[in-house]
Amino acid sequence: MHRALLLLTAMLIAPGFAGANPDKTMADYVHGQLARCWNVPAGTIGAGGVTIRFKLDRKGFLIGAPELAGHEADVRIELDENGTVTGNPRIVATPQDKVRATLIRSAITAIQKCSTFPGLVKLAPYDSWKEIAVTFKPPELR
């Protein structure tokens, strides 16, 4: 397994606060916490990224389970000649879906493993980091 850098995206989902912009410092802190816990699964190098959203309590502890943000799925439907759906719509599975599922599981595991972020309490008010979205992106092959 390879260690990889995380790409932190629009990390702060909650309303911002007035004053100095702490995003870079907070992003660096979260990146440091998660980078030491995430191992890129074999077979996912260059597979793109997944964005995982999670919530923290006021002390920096994980609330609930992390979840995939902005999940997209390809759905197959069949229509009759009148345009009416026949049968049940179904998700189309491709080899990439399995790779993506592996990547998602590894990202969620990393967040759960390194789920305490007490340093955020010192960096900014709770409303600016109570909900975080992190993109886990394996390195590209060169």
C-alpha cells in the first residue's frame, strides 16, 4: 500500500466567520491528521478522487459515520414505445465502480481511525469546522 497526499476541497461547509481566514491552517491540520491514517488501496492509483463528508462535535470528535459527498450512479432503465419505464431501474456496475468502492471504504476508514481533531478547537470557532469535506485522491501514474 502507498501513502498519498489528500486533496482538501472546500473544507469548510458551515458558515464562515469574520476575521482572519483560517482555511489554510485548518486544512493543513486536517490533512496532517488524515494523511498518516490513509493508505492508498492497491489498484486505485490514478482512479480519480472521492469526497467524504463528516461532522465533528465541539471537541473535535467524529459525530456519526462519514459519508460519500455528491455520490453519482449510472442507472439503467428500460422504456416501452410510449416512453413508460418497464421493469425496475438498476445501477450499472463497471470495473471502475469496484475500484471506487474500494477507495471510498479506505477513505472512510482513515477518517474513523484518525477521527479526533482537537487542534481545530484552537484554530477557529466551531461553526467554521463542524462539517468538513475532504477529497481523497490517489496519485496519478506517470
